[in-house]
Amino acid sequence: MDNEKRKELIGLMKTRLTRPMRYYLDLCTRCGLCYDTCHVFYGIPKKEYSPVGRAEVVRRIFKKYLRPSGKLFPFWGDSKEIDDHSMDELLDAAFSCTACRRCMVHCPFAIDTPFLLGIAKSLLIGNESAPDELSILADGAVEKGKSIDEFKDGFREVIKDLEKEVAVKLGGVPPEGLIPMDKAGADILFVGLSGAHSIVHPAVILNSAGANWTLSWFEAVNFGAFLGDPRKMDFIANRIINEAKALGVKEVVIVECGTAYRIPKYLMGPQPFKVSSIVEVIHRFLSEGKIKLNEKTITDPVTYHDPCQLGRNGGVYEEPREILSALAADFRDMTPNRKYNWCCGGGGGLVALDNEEFRIKSGKAKYDQIVATGAKIVVSACENCIFQLDTIKAGYSMDVEMKSLTELVAENLA
Amino acid sequence: MWDSIYYFVMVPMVYIAFGTLFGGILFKFIVVLRSPKIKGTLAVFPRGPVPKLGALRDSFFIPDAFRKDKVFWFFIIAFHAAFLLLIIGHLELVREFALFQIIPHYVFLGAGWVGVVLIASTLYFLFRRFKSPWREISVPEDYIILLLLFLAFIFGSHMNLASRYGIAGFDIPVQSYREYLSSFFTSTPHVSRGIIASPHYVIVVLHVFFANLFLMLFPFSKMVHSVFMFAAQFIKRK
Ligand code: HEM
Ligand code: SF4
Ligand code: SF4
């Protein structure tokens, strides 16, 4: 690596030095309390996959270039140069982390490891060694934001077909207008994903509740965030924020996708509308009596996997449990759960990468947890999680069914 | 020559050490305050009913350590409580504070025990790092800091115990320390006769030397956890 490049990367590192970043760079005492709290370490017990092991790769480079003591006395904190070897270490540290932040709740200084790894991701993007899959997906989403009008006609055709599916599920009502689009003044802007089911099941529920809603042109998922490019993350999130503002909706409802929920809700600053997860909305419809469930119809034991971005990082813990307790005769929580729940290993965009073997190994903690409950149905409320849970199921030949909460609700409306 | 080296450690270096400590912490604060805030929140849920109080509780009682490793937690609490008493004790070596005499004691509060607890916990922290996995995640800074603390504590404890039990000729009366330490706030800082005359002088010099080094490294090491911990714990709940 030449010096020009190195200078460019140091410049990129500086753009990441926000206040929280300064704290996280300084605070770690290497006490080791987080060492075994990462699900990746649980499955592959290597220092490189411990939270502190990952963070130190970043800290050592930071010290070398941007901290006087590290420049003067490199031995003091084991400072490290930016070179091809350290770039490889950064790649392994950053793109094996699912950003679940389980380590953060075990650290006495509450260090947010994935936030710190944001530096690693910036350096990798600058070095053009970030995973291509994520770059391509993020660029695609940005491109769609820039030229949405070209996509609209094709999308309308797709939606027409989905409306027919929704009509069947609603008992043969006329399909027209079951998935409204571009409806100014709607109460709810619902944001789905690219898969048909991510629109059909919520549409069934929203229509059953008689909600005044409209569908977004965009997918909720934010590959800019997974990639670790703050500009692309903002652009992708702003596509939806601007759409919501233009339509004047009161609430933006996000499909089952943890990251897509957390970003507009907590990472984009205050907005003139409310941001909710579809799970919260289902819960609200139930408590307002707008929809009803066939109670206790599921007799097989059911457990719930807290998606990290919806639970620990989003605060939605009780709603899914209450919905499931209504549906299932035998609901069992995993141990640990809620704030301390183990990540399934699918977050951080990892399911978009070619790393199945790695994800099976890093899903070991989740596998053990599921087996301990004895459940036959594992429900979750995040597309990424369900995809990864299916990978775990195949990897360990499990005799369980992985299910989306929204789908389960849509199938069991009274 | 030794006289001037001793003098340097006992007087100019003390000013340098405290100057570096306070200047360094100020510098750290300026760097942080000049760094941009982020637009959202990095909270983890549940945030708790009163986030600021929760952050203080997590900082002072360290429940995150208690949950995972009770022995480690015990030593963290013991160490930090003793360190607080140590700071109070050193203030009492400057002059008498009526406030601290709420619990009547002979100088200084918790003396003797403070040293023993600090030495034991420092050794625990140090030996812990000789084992895996701490061995793999430690950097030289971690060992150097503990070593400096250990050395400062050993000599400090020795001085305290010597004067307590009146070990022949080695005991330096509190009055001599007060004369020396309070002179830093006057225009004529000096080492008092009582200290210089003691055969113990070299021990005092070593104690002050290692403490000075520790204070100078403080703002530029992980020791800033004492200042920034509250902020980070608050971010978790903000
Ligand atoms: C002058 C003040 C302080 C000093 C000299 C000090 C010193 C130390 C030392 C030497 C360790 C052990 C490091 C190791 O294991 O190698 C430590 C750990 C720790 N300190 Fe402090 N500390 C101070 C203030 C504080 C404060 C104010 C807090 C929070 C309220 C705090 C919280 C912690 C925690 C949570 C640890 C555990 C992590 C660890 O042992 O590495 N400290 N401190
Ligand atoms: S728990 Fe926190 S302070 Fe301790 S090693 Fe991990 S990141 Fe560092
Ligand atoms: S955020 Fe999750 S995946 Fe990343 S280091 Fe922490 S525990 Fe591991």
C-alpha cells in the first residue's frame, strides 16, 4: 500500500471521530468481560471474534496515526500500521460482526463495538475492499432513489398481482385498491421488502383492520448501513423519509426488518411522523379490537427469537410475546432473552454474503437455545433473522419450523 | 548529584506531573467537545425510568461485572473504594479537613488497610492478565500501569506502616508531610527537614516518583475511564 492511499484512509478515519467514537476509542480497559458474549466467538472461539479482539484491531490503527502517545510510543498500546495485513484483519473483524450489540450490554463502559467498527468499514470502503455484494446492493438502492419514476410502472404491475393474492386471503373480495399506492393524506405509509410475502401478509392485516394506508415505492432494508457508508445509509433512509413527508402521513410502519426499523426510528434524528414496526401496529390493532385472532389455535410449543435490532436496539420486547401468547397454547421463552438474547448470526447484512458455513457455526448459540426450549415452531419478526434461522435449521438438521410473526397473524385472523 | 535528583523528583516533577494530569484531562475534554455529536441515539433497551440515575448506578456499582464475574467485581469495587480513600488520605496529608473527621480517625482514613487492599487488588488485576484470554487481549499499557501502581502502593504502604508502628528511625511524623505538601501551594516549595533527615527519604522519593509517572500517564491511557465512563453509560440510555 502506498503512502498516498494511507493518507486518504487516515482522512477517512478522521471523518468518523464523533463524540461517542472518542469515548469508545479511549474507554476500553481490556477487562475481558465481553470476551465470550459474542455469538461468533461462541461458535468459533478465536480472539479475533471476541468483541474486544475486533475493537482492538481498530484501536491499534487509530493510535498509530491519530493519537500523539501512539505516534510517539507505538509499543505502549501496540499501535499498528495500515497495510494489506491490517486491512485483512479489519475485513474479518467488521464483516463478521452482526451489529447485534450484545457485547455492549456486558461491557462496564457500554462500548458499542459495531459503532467502533464503523471506522473499519470506512477504511475498507476507502480501500475498495469492502464486500462487493453489499456495495452493489447499496448502489442499487441509491440508484433507485434517484430514478424512482422509471420503476413505478413496473412496480404497479407487480402490485396488481399481489392485490389478487390479498383478495383471496381476505375471502374473495374485489382486489382493486387492496394495496394503495401514492395515497396522499393516508395515516400509514407501509414500507415492505422485495419479497411478495413482505407486502401480502401486512396488506391482509392492514385491510382487515380497516387502516387508511399506502405502500411505499421503496424497500425498507438499508444496505448502506450494512456496508457502513454513512452517506449511502442516509440517502437510502431519506428516500422513505421524504416520501412520508410528501404524502403527509402520520406514521411510517416498517415491515419485519430490524435494521430498517432502527434507522428511521433512532438514527436519523427527530421526524414529523411516528415510526413503528409492523409488530407494534398488529399489537395496537389487537388491543383496539380492530382485528381478532383465533386464540390458542397453535398447539405445538412455540418460542420467539428477539431480533437484535427490534429488541435490544429497538425496545420492542413485549408486543410480539403478547401476540404469540394469544396465538399459541404453549409459548416458551428462550434463555437468555430480551436484552441479553443471543444474536442468530444473520444481522449486519451478513446473510447477503457468501458465508453460509460461517453462519452455521456462528449460529451455534441460537441452535443450542432453541433446542433447550423444546419448541417446534420458532417465530421471529425480522426477515434477516428468519433467513438465518432457516440456515441454522438446515445446518444442524433441526426438526422445527421457522415462521414470521406477521405471516402467523395473517394466517390466524378470526 | 543524588540530592538534586531527589529534589527534582520531590518538587519540580510533582508540579510537572499535576500539570500534565490536569492539562491532559483538559485537552481530552477539548478534543471530545470539538468532535461532532451524532444525530440519533445509540440507546440500548430498556433505557430505565431515569436514564441519568441508571447511568450513575451502572458506573458506581458496575452491575455488568457483577453478573459475569463476582470475584472480579469484588476486586474492582474494593480497589476503587480504596482508591477514593487514598485520595482523601493524601488531601489529609496536605492539611486537616474537618469534613473527613466526621468519622474520627488518626491520619489517614482507612490507613494501613487502604494500602493492603490496593496492593492485593492490583496484584489480582496483574496476575489475571498473565492468563488466557486476558493475556491475548492485553497491551503493554495494561501491565505498565498496574506495575506503576503496584510500586507506588508498596512504597506508600511501607511509609504508612512504618510511621504507624514507629519502626525505629523510619517513622516520619505527619507534621513533616504536611509541611512538605502544603509548601506546594506557597512560593517556597520545599522538602521538609523531617523527611530529608529520615533514613527513609529514599523510600519517599521512590513513592513520589512512581506516583508522578502514573499521574503523567493518566490522561493518555485507559485511566480516562474514570472521566468518560459516565458519558458512555449515559449514551447507552439516552
Ligand atoms: C482516579 C480514579 C481511578 C483510577 C486510578 C482507576 C484505576 C483503575 C484500575 C487500575 C483498574 C484495573 C485495570 C486492569 O484490570 O488492568 C480499573 C478498572 C475499572 N475501573 Fe477504574 N479507576 C478510577 C476511577 C474509576 C471510576 C470513577 C469508575 C466508575 C465510576 C471506574 C470504573 C472502573 C471499572 C468498571 C473497571 C473495570 C475494568 C477493569 O478492571 O479493567 N474507575 N480502574
Ligand atoms: S467489556 Fe468493554 S472494557 Fe471490557 S474488554 Fe470488552 S469492550 Fe473493553
Ligand atoms: S455486536 Fe454482536 S456480533 Fe458484533 S462484536 Fe458485539 S456481540 Fe459480536
